[in-house]
Amino acid sequence: MYIILVYDIGEKRVSKMLRLCRKYLNWIQNSVFEGEITEVKLKELKIAANKIMKAEEDSLIIFRSREEKWLKKEIIGIEKNEIDNFL
Amino acid sequence: MYIILVYDIGEKRVSKMLRLCRKYLNWIQNSVFEGEITEVKLKELKIAANKIMKAEEDSLIIFRSREEKWLKKEIIGIEKNEIDNFL
């Protein structure tokens, strides 16, 4: 399964969430991640994310596609994850 | 065609970009939009976005799926766009 994950989360919790998501997915922009993931790993990720998040303030959206090829990605401007690799 | 659009853009240009994207898509979180769009309208949106963006600083990612049903969306935490509708 291929997913896109985006979060909107309080500043105090951002770095924890970033670290968590990087363990499972590829960071592509700001608070956006993508990658192949199994059902089991996604469950793990969601449980861990729930522990970090404040349910009444934070938001996490997951888009699932059965296969990556069903999603075509286009990047306009700079590729932030390439910059990130240099840091 | 169904798209997910995410941007990471300099603060000075954010409000312009937000206004532009809202004209074509549904705002779902922070800098994330989704919706059905035609090829022609997407081209229009990209041309307008390019005028707002600084190519060396800003980034815009578009994920396209031929049909919405191929993407399953799950929201954890709050639905920011519902809050937005009340504002």
C-alpha cells in the first residue's frame, strides 16, 4: 500500500511527529510524507502518532492508494527533500 | 481527475496562494487541498501559482489520481476544514 501523510500539529509536538514519520515514510515537503507501507506498520505509526497528538488541536490525514502507479506526482518549484538530504 | 495539492511557500506569499487554491479546490488542512479538477482548470491553477511562487524557495506538489475512489482518506484528530467553515 502506498500512502501520503500530512499533519497539522502544534509547534511543541512537531519535532516528535517528524521523527516518527521519518521512521516509516519519506519526507517530501514541510509536513508531508509519502511511501510504501504495510497495514501492520501503518497501524504502528497511527498508534504512535496518537500518543504524540492532542486530539482537540492536531490533525493527521492519510491518503491511501493500493498502488503508487495510480498516483502521479508533479513537483513545481524546488524539491525540499533533496535540500534536506544535504543538511 | 482528482488531485491533492500541497504547498510549502514563503510567508509573504501564503495568503495569495491560499486564495488561489481555494478558487479551484477544497482546503482540507494547513497547506493541503483536494478536489476534482479538469485538465484545463489545473493548467490555469498552475500558471497562476507559478506567478505567485519564487521558484528557488517555494514548492508545490500535486498528486493526481484518475478517480477519487482509488484514494481512501482517513482523518485522525480534528477536521480543520470544518472549523474553517465556521470562521
